[in-house]
Amino acid sequence: MKALALLALLGCLVPGGLGMYYSRCQLAQTLQQLGLGGYMGYSLANWVCMAAHESSYNTQATNYNSWDGSTDFGIFQINSRYWCQNGDEYSSNICQIPCSDLLSNNLSADVECAKIIAQDSNGMSAWVAWTSYCQGQDLWQYVEGCGV
């Protein structure tokens, strides 16, 4: 019992800004609560599948793209060249957020930016992982047993 209390206390001391790995169902439930289920005609399973293949559900995932100097950020790997501002590199910053906001456990900024991306004419095709692994596939396994 003391060990459990100690773990709970340590959990309270971890800053909220530190990244985490969501479980598949944790992510599905969170994205549902934040309004992504069915958004722009994309099922919740599409979003969970895309996150699985973009970041392995890691909120602090980053990927530097040497071909253009941009970086992909967060659970959805949102790109700094177009969607967020990363320091002084050139960015369209369409989502009007610093890229560092996409590295938090709180997925509100990620979801709001993902909604903007989904509204673009390319929709979820903006994510190569979605096109390669999720588009047109049977994705039930991404939300199965999650209560969403």
C-alpha cells in the first residue's frame, strides 16, 4: 500500500509538459472527447491508425526532414514547414501555434491543428502514413474494445 501511495505521489510530481505514450484505447477515448470521431467524414479509427503509424502514440515524437529542413512534431507528426512555427525557420504556420505546443500530453493543440489540416483539400492525405497504412483499410481493430 505504501508503494502505491509513493507511486501516486511521484506521478503528481511529473510535469504535465513531459511526453507520454498513449495506449490505443486511451488515445481513441481522448480523440473522441476532443471531437475527432467522424470529423470531416474520417472515422475515429482513421485518426488512431494514423497516430499509430506516425508516432507510435508518442506525444513527444519528432522527426527531422533533412530534405527541406522541417521537423514533424507530436502524436500526429505535424510538419513545421506548413502547420506550426519552429523557432526562426520559415513556416506558413497555418495552425498559428508554436510547434512545441504539439509535444504536450494535452492533445488539444494537436487536435485543433489536425482539424485544420483535415479541412485542407488534401484532407488526411496530408499524412503519408495515413495514405500508406490506413486509407481504404478495415480499421476496426484500432478502436475495438475501447468503448467509443
